[in-house]
Amino acid sequence: MFLGEYQHSLDEKGRVVLPKKFRDLLKGGAFVTPGQEHCLYVFTKERFEEEVDRVGRLPRTDRRARNYARSFFAGAGEVSPDKQGRIQLSEKQRVYASLEADVTVVGVADRIEIWSTAAWEGIAAEADEYFSTIEEVLSDGEGI
């Protein structure tokens, strides 16, 4: 499981270091994809295969589903952390997530999210406010 928030920097080649505690979970391979709110998702190979199945079940007759699949898969790439724990992000991925120098790597249970630090600060504040004021959460996730 991926947990925590970590501050890192992109190097001159567009690589980012993943936290050491995440690396063992990625030994079988990983995939980087566009995420919501202009971050990047990093999935284990197994979790990515679940996403492939989920997206494959979307109706091809729905334009939104087709566009989602196009963006998700066109922006995806397979990665393997090197000995220093770095993964290479493509230029397209870096542009999509507005990644320049300072990045924040966040563990979100079944995935890693990579954010520009400036964007993360805004999203985190919004999420923290929502979390602190929510009055009702159903055990099945409805109503959230």
C-alpha cells in the first residue's frame, strides 16, 4: 500500500525519485498515466491491468468514454525504477502535470500520484477542508 507525502525534484533528464518504501511494491513493473486534476498516476503492473479491464468495460458508444480511454492510454508509459529509485517521465507527461522542478509524490493507497508542488498545495488544502468538514460517510463510499 502506498502512503505518505514526499517532496522531490525532477532532474535535468525528467526523472523523479520515488520514496524508498514504494520501490519494493514496484519491482514487478509500473505504469505512469495521466491522472485527474492534472497529476500523474503510478500504478503497479497488477493494478494497471485492473484499470485496463475497467476502461475496457466502458461503452465504446459513449464519446466521453472513448475520449477518456484515448487520453488515459495515449499518455501512459511503462517504467521501472533504476538503482537510485528514479523513474523517467515523458515530456508529454511532464507537460500534462505541469512538472518543472519541485514535485510532490503522494501515496494514495492503490496508486502513487505525482504533482507539481504548487498544484499539490492547492489540492491538499481543498481535500483537507473537505475531510475536516464532512458530516456523513457511508461505509460503501456512497455520498462522498
